[in-house]
Amino acid sequence: MKRYAIAGLLVWVPLGITIWVLHFLLTTFDQTLLFVPESARPEALFGFHIPGLGVVLSIGILLLTGVIAANFFGQRLIATWESVLGRIPVVKSIYSSVKQVSDTVLSDQGTAFRKALLVEFPRPGCWTIGFLTGTPAGAVADHLPGEFISIYVPTTPNPTGGYFVMVPKDSVRELDMSVDAALKYIISMGVVSPHRRHPAPVARPAAPASPPKSAASSRN
């Protein structure tokens, strides 16, 4: 009986969480329809609500924004918009901080969250997984002996909370796993074992040793 109950949980728990996440995302993205005039909403045009239409609208807005931001005139427009936001006292600090983080994390040239590291934390002899976020700023690096790196150590099972630490570069070990695999490993509390990005080389069997020559054959 217990075995059947566990087998049922193994089927329904991931399925239920997946459905809940999808429902949450669809409901959240459907809120973008509130920006559409009531006369143009599906309820007014077709007489019923269309689930997921907000997702399509959100993706369209995101792609349109990317197209505008990728050209010269769009960049000038965004720069003007950012200068306006920079003059508002409270909004300036929030927007600038969020933009710096997003530019660092999402940029293709950035190094933040590109490597999974094995770091000794929170005490010597205790190891955990962290993510490289960069190097300490100049004002901090001046007070650190040697070469240090900045690492974010997430908590489990919620990786959005964690610790920011600066450790010597030679005290960490780079892991042969992707950031996604490392996150799954952390969220699952070590249950989901990550795979190597580069498979270990297969050891070839040693060639059999040739039999020693006899004394008679050596004289011949």
C-alpha cells in the first residue's frame, strides 16, 4: 500500500506543480490585456475569454521592444527615457540598480552566472555550489590580499535567497556542469545528479606485454 502511494505521488506531484506554474504564468501574463481597451478585448469581440492571449501579447510587446531598441533611433529614444527616469529621486535609485544587474546578468559579454563553482562555505571542510558573479570592486579589492572573485551562494530549495561572498580565486574549483544543471542540483537538494558537460575520456586498455625472448633465440 505504501509503495503504491509513493508511486502515485511521484506521478502527481511533478504534474501538479507543472500545472500550477503554467496556470500562474498564464494568469499573470493575461493581466497585460488590462492595457487593451475594453472594446478590443476578447470578451467584447467574441463573447468569451481566451486563455493564453496575454502570453501572445506579452511576447509580441517584448519582440517589438527588442526591434526598437536594436536600431539607432530606438536607442536614442531609450536614452531619453532613461534620462527622464534618472531625474526622479526614488525611481532613479531603483531603476539604475535593476538595470545594472540585468545588463550584467543578461549581457552576452558578461561573466555573471556563467560558471558553477565549488566553494568552501560556510566553514572550512564544508563545500557548496556557488556561481561566479565577477570580481570585487576597486574600493573593496584594495583591502583584499591577492586575487579575489565574487560568488553568489544560493540557498536550497529557494535559490533566489543566498549569500554574496568574496573568496580567493585559488580556493574555489570550477565544476564541469552547466549553470542550469547546477541550479537543478541545488533546488532538488542533491537528489537530481548533474551530468558532465564534457564526458570523461575513456581509458584505453594497455597493450599486452610481449613475451620475453629466450636466451637461445637471442644467440641466433
